Amino acid sequence: MLKESLLQLGLDDKEASIYLASLELGPCAIQDIAKKSGIKRSTIYGIISDLKTRNLFTETVKGKKRLFIAASPETLGSLIERQRTLLEKILPELRGISNAELGKPKIRFYETLEEVRSVYSSTIEGTHKEILSIASYESGSLFLGREWIVNYIRKRVEKGIANRAIISNALSSSEITSSDATSLRQTKLLPSGKHFVTDIEIYGDKILIVSFEKEHWAVVIESQTISAMMKMVFSIMWDGLPDAN
């Protein structure tokens, strides 16, 4: 019964067995836990290491022996807190799935550099063969990193995904347009004096919007209707601009 309850709190079968064995034994060596729990000694080390990161085990030294101590039962409350934190983190995505089923757009929000890089990487996943970009290359390079962008472009080209990009007319524009052929890209420039402060990527049925200046965040909107509209807006802009070369 106790073991089943621990499983419901988030421990797996071996973790629960090791915790209960150690709790009953008190400070003890690995071989004692192995004998009590029936789990191989070589396996227990890795499991206890993971339980230590979750504050469910501590370690001490007595003489030449390493002893392991199961945390007090009250500490199990941290498992519930971890579950609550995880739930709060995934709730927006769960709501997004629910909204999609109701015919509403699915919206996801990202803030950290790692999250934004990850969502950029997701733009070259799927079955679509083209990405439409309305971009600020300079701001994007400062935030994402020039080397990271070069690597992203390389992966996009390897997957055969083309890119049509409308970018600001800046000093670095010639550098970008000169590599269009090798980057599987077509580029057009905004009129001089016009500058984007966000980046918009349109791919499949999704739109990625990224703010690079002052505020750093990204939003992905998944909607066939909104995506179709944004593709139409892009086409109007594209057709109204002269070729870069």
C-alpha cells in the first residue's frame, strides 16, 4: 500500500522500493539497501544519485563507510510541489491543445534564449518546404548569436527547406543577399530608413513572432486561418518590393 502511494507521488517502482528500504534501515550502506530492496547494488547508485537531486536522499561518511539516508517522510511534500510546478509550466500548452480542438488558435509563449533557439529550430521540422521571413538580421544576430544562425541555416538547407526573406536595408544586407544562392534563399530589402524590430517566420500552419529589442520573447501561433492570412500579407509585401540583386 505504501509503495503504491509513492508511485502515485511520482516515484517509479525501483525508487519507491529503495526509499522504503532505506527509511526502514536508517543510515546504511548500499549493500544493505540492495539486500533489503532486492535491487542490484550496481543499479542502486544511479537511482540514489537521482533521488539526491530531488532532496529525497542524503549521504554521510562514518569511518571509511559511505552511508545513505532516506529523507524524512515530510520531505515527500516536495514531490507534490514539483508536480504542481510542472503542471503550471505545461498548462498553457494544455490549454492551447484544448483551444485548437475548439477551433481557436493554439498559442505558445517563450522567454529564455534556449527556448527561443529551440522554437527557431522547430521551424525546420515538419513537411513544409518553405519559410517566409520578415526579419531584422542585425537584431537577430545579437540575440541568437551569429554562429548559431549560420548553423541553423546550414540545417535548413540540408533539409531542402527554402526561404523567402524581407529584411531591413542595412550595412549587412549585401552580405546576406550575396549568400542567397548557397543558403537556398531569396531576399528582398525594405526601403531605406525602414527597420524591423521583430522577426516573423511563417511556416506550415504556424507563425513565429520574436521580439529582439528591449524585450526578448517569442510567440508561436498555430492556426490555418491566421497562417493563410499572413502568407497573403507577405505575398503583397513581396510583390511590391524590387529584387535585391
